[in-house]
Amino acid sequence: MALPASGLSRLLASRRIQPADISAAATWGVAAGSAAIYLVQPFDWIKKTFFEKPEAEA
């Protein structure tokens, strides 16, 4: 059952952002970020950048 174009636009225009929408967007963002880190695995860069002390130049 398809809605006419005017009915569909009215339905989308009247919709408000719900807390569940924000929660879902945050969850998908965390999932996407975790997947990106898993795929790239920048652990050497993180270790060098944040945990190792730079050598003192003479």
C-alpha cells in the first residue's frame, strides 16, 4: 500500500526527533567507529603517540 506523494511528505514533515532516534544514531556511531578501528588497527601509532616518551635530542 503506497501513500500518495502529498501524504508521504506530510508524514515526514510532521515527524519529530524522538529519544530513541538519538539513541539509535549514537549506537550506530559507536558501532561504525569500533568497526573502523578494528579494520585499521592503529595500535602502533597510538602507542607511539600517547604512551612512549620522545627521545631527548642532544
